[in-house]
Amino acid sequence: MKKTNLKQYLLAKYGKRELEILAKLFSQKMKYIEQGKK
Amino acid sequence: MDILNFISWIKGRRVVTSVDPAKTLIPVGLKDNRRDDGYLASAITVTDLANQLGEPSVTFVQGTFDPQVQATMTPIPGTITYANGLVVFDRYRVQGTAYLSGAASYAYLIGVVVGSTPLLRVREDSTILATDTNVYDTVASAMNFNVLVKDGTGALISTLSAFIADDNTISSPDEHWFTLVMTAGAPFSADVSIDFTIAVPQGPVIEFFN
């Protein structure tokens, strides 16, 4: 449990392009939640 | 301090799986510089040793996606066993801090717990609030509560929502994205203390990334 850098983990597992898609998806879902559209 | 006999005790099948904590002694070596080997043989009861072992130290790590959040995950003692006795869960405590300022709503990533698709949310180390599903709302609504925060003028206002959500639909079912969500009717600021406990079935090695 010493590895803590999420970006490095996602980059190693999914690659740069997929990481960008995941980050965008997460951001969109969070906006949705913030706006109370659960 | 001579512990060679210890090996012969094991060979003699004198290994036990439970003891009376108040009446059982554990051999220990006390630092003693007057001895050639530097240690003096002594003993401590299981009760006294257990009382002396506190919670592990916690070092928060700044999040790479949301630097306003610092968090860490620590394994904690004890297990949760289902009534059928077949599934035993290990527990992990996620602790952290977050500073919120300048907006009326926040959704900050605390961290991603990786390694186990099944994952329970537990609170106060004992009460199971809800089992995780692939749907955001089940766990989040069970954990929701309102708190008072300071608005732009310094007055206290109540949040409309404040919860920690677990979403494992973003990347992979065994990757749980834990997020702090807080909203209010006006921009507000708050120092938030994050502290919750999760449980996963024994077996898989889980990791925490933030």
C-alpha cells in the first residue's frame, strides 16, 4: 500500500488516451452529482 | 537472552490459537546495556501488550487529481463475518482532510481503492450501512447528512448534502472511486475531516491510490 499516485497507476494500466477518457468521465459524473441530478 | 527452547516448544506441539489474555505471558527482551548481549529476558501479559499497541500512525498524501484532499488508507485489526460464516471481511480505515473554499458545490476525489469488486462500507468499525453496488446512489444516500458551514460572509448555513460516494463504474468494477460530495445554497468554505471504514473479503490484496 505504498503506491499512492493515482495518475501513475492509471497511466500504467490504461495508457495515456484511456486515462484522459477516464478523467473526463469522472469529471462529468462529478458535475452531474454536484448539480443534484443523482 | 536465550530463546532456543522456543523452537522445541513448537515441535512439541505447544502452539495455541487462543489464550487467557490476563493470565498469559509473552517473553520479551528488555534493553539492558549492562549485559553482553544487550537484552534482559522478561515477560509481559497479553493484556498489557495489547493495551500498549495503539493505532498505527497516519501520514496523509496529497491527491494528484484533487490536491485539496489529503488521504491515506490503513488496515485495522478485526474482521467482519457474515452470518453463514463463509465470507470473512478484512477492514481498512480511510482517513483524510480536505479544504473547501469558493464554491457552492464540491466533488473531490479522495482516492481509488483497487483490488476487490465486493466492498462494504462500514462505519464506526461495526455498523454496516449499505453494501456497495454498481449504482452510486445506494451507498451515498445512506451516508448523507447535513452539516453547518460558513458562507461568504462568515455566517453559518446548512449544507444541502454531504456524503462520501463510492463509484466503481468509472474504470473497472474492482476500482472504487471514493469521492467527497458537499453542496449548499451559497458558496461556502469548510475544513473537512474524512474518516470512514471499508471492508473487503479476505484474500485479494487491495491498494489505495490518490
